[in-house]
Amino acid sequence: MTLAEICILIACLLPIVCAGIAKSKSFGKPHSDGGFDNNNPRLWLANLQGWQARAHAAQLNSFEALPLFIAGVLVAQHHNANQYVVNALAASFIVMRIGYIWMYLIDFASFRSVLWALGLVSCIAQFFI
């Protein structure tokens, strides 16, 4: 397994981590005390505030970023691109995504947008190497 393929797995797990962060404040609490409502999770998530709401938004954006990232890595590998470059771009995407999630949590929107754009560039670059 290449580093790029490991990065695909990590990218697939990042939304789950964000979901856990969004729900973490409610762990161990019954629904009546503000705990997670598994019967109506979308409504519960829609009513989150602050860093929890931003963690949920980061989860959604992480899911949105997955298809382009996975496709980019697979296209690059299918065309026998230099594996070192594929690995470097994939790893940079993961670093950018982790930074993006962190910037979302601490509400630093400007730098978050820069990291999002750099991650997008690393995905698109996979198609042209």
C-alpha cells in the first residue's frame, strides 16, 4: 500500500472524527439533557452552536472534498505518475485538511479558506502529474 492510498483511508476517516468532535459534548448525556438524539440526528445537529456547529460543518465539507481527492490519487496512479509526487500531494492534502478542520474549530475563517484552496490545488494537481 502506498502512502497516497493510506492518505485516502485517512481522508475517509476525517469526517467521522469531525462527527465525533461535534457530538463529544453530548457523550454520556440522555437526550432529555441535551445528549445526542439518535432518533432525529439531523435536527439535533442543525441546532448545534459554536465549535460543535463548526465541527459538524467541517464534517460535511470533509465528505464533499473526498471524491475529488480519491479520484485525483487514483487517476495519477492509473497513469503511472511518479509515486513520490503522488504521495507528496496526497500527504499535503491530509495536512491541509487537518489544518482546515482545526481552523474551523477555532473559528479562524480566513486561514481556513486558504487551507481549503491549497487542498483543492493538491487534488487538481494529481490529474496533471
